[in-house]
Amino acid sequence: MPEIQIDFASDTITRPTDAMRQAMAQAAVGDDVFDEDPTVQALEARIAELVGKEDAIFVPSGTMCNQIAIRLHCRPGDEFLCEEGSHINNFEQAAHVQLSGVAPRPIRGEWGVLRLEQLEGMIRPENVHCVRTRLVCLENTHNRGAGRVQPFDTTQAICAWAEKNGLARHLDGARLFNAVVATGIPASDLAKPFDTISICFSKGLGAPIGSALCCSAGMIRDARRHRKVLGGGMRQAGIIAAGALYALEHHIDRLAEDHAKAQRLAEAIRNTPGLELDPDLVETNMVFFRVCGKGVATAQEFCARLRAWGIRMLPEVDGRIRAVTHLDVSMKQVDEACSIIHLMATDLANQLAEKATVANV
């Protein structure tokens, strides 16, 4: 396979910068299972402060964060409400079912955004035949929604409704700081109506490993128990926590650069015949698009052609193509990719026109 030179597969592929590596190499460490790692403690305090929660727990992955949150709020035989395309519902191997006996109740939103009226009437009655509805989960920004930011007023309304009806609220905030940069709304305000929130350090923030679950101080003891049973207890974790701490101090504001790169890429796709943004609105660092025209090329075929040029994007199961901008892709590389994409799409359109001409002869 050709060497990948411009990689839009995901913002998870970023590598630590030299300065981040230096911070990691110099980190003070201890045994975090014994709660004795000073760098982990500093990271947990910092992320809790940023999102306005009392405490936080450092874990290996965002999936583990979300699963700990579900276990905090639900018992076997309970269910949670979530958006149909959410990460929890699609990309965590139904761990909530396998490991915790908790069922999801997915509801289809518009590019990951639910409306309050869609949730009203979805709480199960207190009946021995029914599961117990206990939790509402939202995702901000929404991956399958092309990096869509959850509208602030809508989120507030949904969480107020949930609280009124005795439901807990969890936010999968893996890319929350993309929403912060896109909207200018502080992370603490976006997180305020939620009981728990997961934050991922290894996506746009550029750290190599790790996520944090932020919540009240009263939940942390149980969160640590759940982390242990899920295999997430780590020893001298300060080495990786230092990378995440460096990212919080240096890589939040620069997310605006990734958003600008995504806008540049989206505009090129929008102006290229044979390609169509899906959705057209690009708010953060994700661009989803389709190849138009019957018999032109599938998403897999288009991505294979891109790879021959040293560009990687991901074909989605729904026929779309996903491109994610991040700190390891420069604006110059985005411009280069735009030129290649336009060239490829034009070539495909010409081939289709030639086929149509031959068919009509």
C-alpha cells in the first residue's frame, strides 16, 4: 500500500508533540491504584475545575468512561435514553448490556441532535413488565452527526426535563472542547446540567492515551470500584496523565485551527461536481460527504483511489466518507488534498460522461 502522507482518518491518530513528550518524560509518578500518583491527581483536579465538577477519575479510554457512568446511574434491568447514532449506542460493543445488564433505548435525532418533544412520553411506566428508565445520555460534539455541536438551549431543556422526571444525565463529551471553541461557551456551562461527563484527551487535544470521568465527589468512590472491575486501574499512570495535562494547558485554543481546516476542506468538496457534503453544515473538525451519480464510485472505491495518492479518509457503512482534521494535518496539506480530491472527482465525472455517450451511440 502507498505510504499515507495526509491522514484524515481520525483525530485519534495524532502523535504527541516534542514538548508533550518532554512533559511526559519528566512527570512525577506514583501508584494510581493506591491514589498516590501526583500527576494523575493534578490532571483530575484540573479537568474537574475546567468542567465545573467536584472531582474526576482518570481512565484509559472514553468507552470505559461512558460505561462507568452508566454503572453509576443504572442497575441491571434499567435502561437509558440516547440518540440512535451515538457512540455509546454504536461503537462500544453494547458493553452496557454485556457487562452491566442495562438496555439502551435509542431515538433518532437530526444529525445527532434530539428535541425535547422526542423524549417526552419515553419514560417507561412503573410496571413489572418493563425495564426502568433511569438515564439520559447526550453526545457533544456528535461524531456520527459530523461533529455537530449540541444546541445549548436544547440541551438545557432536555436536562431540565430529565431532572424533573428523576432521570440522571450523562454527557459523552469526548470532543467537548471542540464545542467550547466552536461556540465560545465555557466547558463548565456546557457540562453544568449533567451529573457525569466523559472527556477524551486522545482526540483533538492530541494526547496519546486517556479520558476522564467528571462528577460529584460522592460518586468518585463508586467510580473507582467500577474502574477496577472493568480493568482500568493503572499504576504509574502519571507518565500518560502528563500528556493529557499538557494538552489541557496548550491544545484547547488551537482546536480553532482544526475547525478552519475542516471549513477549507468542506468548501472544496462543496464546489466539486460529483461530491456532496452530508450534512452540508460543518461546525467543528469533521467533514462527511458522498460521491454522487449512479455507477460512479462507492465510498470504498473513492477512498481506495485517495489512498493511492497518499491520502486516507474513512468510508462509512452508510455510504458516506469521513474526513477529520487535527494537529498532525497542516493547512498546506489540506489544500493539497483539496486539489487531489477535485482532480479525482473530475476524472470520475468524465468517465461517467464517456460511458453515457457510448451507451447512447
